[in-house]
Amino acid sequence: MVADDRGQLLLFGGITVAVVFLVTIALTNSLIVTQNVATPDNADRIEQVADREAAVERDLQAIVTRTRAANDTDEFTDALNRSLANYSTYQTRVSGARTGSYVDVTLNKSSSRGNRTTSSGDFQRPDPSGPGNANDWPVVEDADTVTAFNMTVTTVNGGPSNAFTIIVEGEGGNRWRLRVLDPVGPVERAVRVEHSGTSSTVCSTPTDTQDVRLNVTTGECTIAGTTTTFQSFEDVLDSSFDVRFENGNRAGGQYVFASTGTFPDGSYDSGDYSSYPAVPAIDVTYTNYERTILINETS
């Protein structure tokens, strides 16, 4: 009986020692792994990766901005693809040889944001047969980014009471207006900008044969090669923006408008992100991973 008790005690003690031994091994391994993760070398590598991503994103922001400024909207996507290919080649030849890292960038059309609408003729809704008034129509709603708003006005037939008008309403409900009109008298065509209770004529021409070129986003009016500036809606309003045309039949020419947001009537959305992305999405492939970033130039 005593021998049996001693055997049971020895067996129990052996099992206890084995359990303690196994737990000690597990804890030791855990401490080793934790120590390896927290080494200064790994922290430096994480910081280097973050620095590299930030540098690439700054480069891409500059590439998109320069490409947009140097190309018409119908040429932008092709030009951007070429610029991104050149950047990838540079990274492969220079940065790759220096650091051993690999970076490749490509435009991701399906993840890009924004649409484009264009028109040639008068400034009525592109589909006059749609519902509502074809002369007074919403171009876009809730646009947090407007990357192109260029107009060439070639005809004007509205006076102060019925002038072609662009109305932009900001997030807080404040409004900015630009009117292109025939004031009658020595001035044949004039552009007036109104906001916060003020109104000013920013440019004018005494002849009806000179086109009025407007960059509404940057606040520039050009007539016969002479450019004057004015406060754009982005200078005085908070995003997001609602953009509306009124008296669209009182002026004519061409315009290109591109932005994020909602185009209320798809019938007059004549383009899409693939032809002119307002906010391009770019796939960035590094040596061992990939991420997609949106390049919002106004952020």
C-alpha cells in the first residue's frame, strides 16, 4: 500500500515537472519573439518604409499636378500614364540600384473618382429634352474637388436682368456668382463676379468679336491675350460645392467641367473617370507589397 502511494506521488511529481518545463519553454520563446519584434533595427526599417511611402506620394502629387497643368482634359489621362511609366523607370534604374527596392506605379481607372462633362454650343443642359428647365440646371452636387472648369464664351445675348450665370453654393449655404452679360453701351461683353454682397466687373471687351476665356477654378479671365484675375469660388466658399447654370441660352461657346460629386442627370455626363479622373487612384507596387492611393490635389 505504501509502495503504491509512493508510485503515485512520483508519477504526479513527474507530470508536474513536465508541465512546468513546457510552460517555461513557451514563455522563453514568447520573450524571444517579443524581443526580436521590438529591436531597434526593426523600428528603423518600419520608419524607412514610412518615409519611402511618404516620398513616393509627394512625387505622385507633383506628377499629377504638373501633368494636369500642362495638358488639356482630353489629353490628361494619356499624358499621366506616360509620366507614371517614366517615374517607374526612374525608380527601377536609380532608386532600385541604390537601395535595392522596387517601385512601380500605374493609374487605377476603376478606383479613381470624379466625372467630366463638356459642351459646345450654348450653355443649356446638354440634354434639353430632359425634365425641368433646360436653361436652369444643376451641373453637379456635393463636389468636394473641382479640378477643371474652363469656358470659352463666344456669344453673349443677355443683359443685366437675364445674363448667363454660374452659381456655386458652398457647404455653409453661402453663394458665389459669375455672370457673363451684354451691359449695353460701349462695353459689348462683361464678366462680373459677386459674393458676400459685393459685385465687380473683372473683365470686359468693347467688341463682340473677341472671345472671353475663363478659368473658373483659378479665377482668370483672358481677352485678346490679356489676363485679369478674380476671386474664385474656392477662395470664398467651403467645400463641398453645388454648381448650377442659369439662363444657359443667353451665352454660348465651349466648356469643360470635371469634379467629384453627384451629376444629377447622367444624360449630360459626357465623360467619366477613365477619360479624365478628377481624383486619380494610383496603384503603387513596392518590392513585396502593393497599395492604392488617391491623389487629391486640393487636400
